[in-house]
Amino acid sequence: MKRSKINNLIDEGIVFLNSRNYTLPPQAFWSLKDWYKNREKVGEITKRRIGWDLTDFDSGDYKKTGLLLYTLSNGFIGQDGKPVDQSFSNKILIVEENQVTPMHHHRSKMEDIINLGGGNLQIKIYNMDKKEGVEKYSPLKIFHNEMWESYEPGTVINLKPGDRIRLDPNHYHEFWGQPGHGKTLVEEVSSVNDDRTDNIFVDKPGRFPEITEDEKPKYLLCTELPGTDKFNDLIQKYLETG
């Protein structure tokens, strides 16, 4: 993806969040120079991968297959595979009409998906089989709006504003914004996870984009904060030479 495209998409996301009266933390608006000035203080932010996260899943068509997220809080996984320091994670997602996040499940993450408003979120669900594939024949038991519900495999659940659904590690799911209802603001409350290892996609798309640097970044993604090679590259390109 081009950096100019990422800048524009995050700009659009911020406008939408403002329209929903949703306020992000100050670091969401930090420039590259701000991150550089605070580079000695933000080690925990980098380690926990807090901040902007944008992907087109290697589709080349973000509006069709993509997602914009902001991780508000997260822990991290220790060498023993258990959470260190905190056991929960909190994110917001901006989902556009007909914009698909492809079919996947999580190795360990249990998550509540909550529609905070704007539009409707549609989620297609399946169980996971014993070989970690999609199980297309057995019904699912889902905790939906704080009640246990049974659904046939492949059911599309329509989450309206205020609705919530819990997805367990054995639940394959893909989701998109319902056409004709606008962008949807979604909250994810979950156990700690590492998106580099926890997401298991059916079609194995790329989770984090390769970025073409055609202009200076207005915002940094959670994968390019101080302490990363990408951050050093950006500093060399835009601050040390400019």
C-alpha cells in the first residue's frame, strides 16, 4: 500500500470517529517527530503493539477487503505462552460497507465483538474441525447479547448498534459492513493476543501491508514504532535528511 493511501484512510477514520463522538488517546495523532522525541518513553507501547493498524490483507483493494483498527490496550505473551502483566486487550475497528475481513479463527483469543453504532456488522460463522479447518455441518453455540443461541453453520448474524457477540477460538468467522447502512464502529474486548501468530486465515492472506513510501507518514502504524527497524528507516528518510 502507498503511504499516501494509508494517511488518507486514517484521516477518514478520524473524521468518522469524531462523528461518533469517539475520542482517541493523544498518541493516535503523534507525528514522526513526536514519536522520535518520546522514543525513550514508549517501549511498552511498541512491545504491546498499541496504536493504528491498517491492512488490505494483500488484496490490493482496501475498500473491498481490508480493515482499520486502533489498539487501545494490550498485554503481551511471555516465553511460557501466558500473558504477562495483563490478561485483556481492547481495540476499536472501523468497518466499511461490504468491506470484508476474511474467514479466520484465533489460536487463543476469545473476543467480544460489540457494535458501537454507525451501521450494521454482518458476521458469518462456522465451527472449527479437528484439523483446524472450517467445519460446515455442525451447529454452533454462540453467546449472543448475553444469551446462548444455536446457529446453523454459515449463518450470517446481523449485529445492529448495541448488539454484541462472543467468538471463541474454535469459531471461524468473517465480517463486513451491511450495505446501505454506512460505516460501523466496532469495539473488540478480548484476551491478550499477538496478531502476528494468533490469526489463522483460511486463504492465508498477508496480515500487515508492505508500504511504498511516496510521502511522509502522518501517523505511524503499530508495527513501525520506536524500537523497530521500520521506525529507524523512517527517521533516516524523513528527519535526518529533512
